[in-house]
Amino acid sequence: MGFLIGFNENYVLDQIMKAIIKQIHCSDVDAWDDYLPIDPTDFVLPFELSIGPSESKATDLFQILVCGSKWFEREIVAKKQTLPVHHMVMQEYDADLLERALKEKVASCEANTWDELGKQLGQFFHWEFENYQP
């Protein structure tokens, strides 16, 4: 373990915090990674992600609604609605692609504090502490 000498007590090392997904859960199906919708283009599933700093066991919960292209066309485009926040549209359901996309999106975010990182992630996912006021 290293240590610092000659710095004042207010010195803070610049460390970039990265987040990782530690668990993916879908309440609508038992095993989302083995799930096969009847029509892989016509589905909507709520996902809950346990995301935390890569160097910690701690996590916060983030939610996203994942939908297929046919569902999106029928429920959003045909009704002339704008893309709702915290939604992800897939051409067709593919569990491996879904997991990779979620992990890549989370890995693309970095910040100096967990609060800043949570706010970045909150642009894509609904964060359990979104708009939290102590």
C-alpha cells in the first residue's frame, strides 16, 4: 500500500470511477437469458439492473424497459408518441446482444463520484435515487 507525503489534508487524488452491472433481473420471466418470445420483434420486458462501482460490492438499482421493434412501432410510433425515457428498442429479442448492449452502455459512463456516475447512468436507466432530496 502506498502513501502520500507533503500534501495538505484537503488533497484528493483524481480517481475516475467506473460502474459495472453486477446483476440483471427481469420480473416478467423466470430466466430472461433463456427466454424466447413468441414473436421476437413483439415484446416488452422490464429489467432491473444492480449497478455499482467496479471496486465495491455496493449497488444501486436501475430500471429500463426493453421492447421489440414491432411493439415499438405499434405502441409508440403509430400513436405518434416520442420515445419514452428509460426504454431500449431491439430489432428482435436476443439475450446475448441485450446483455452486451447493457454492459457497454454502463461501461461507457465514468465520473469522479458515485453521485455523478448515477446521474450519468440515469440518462439511460431509471435510477432508484433519481431526484432524491435528503
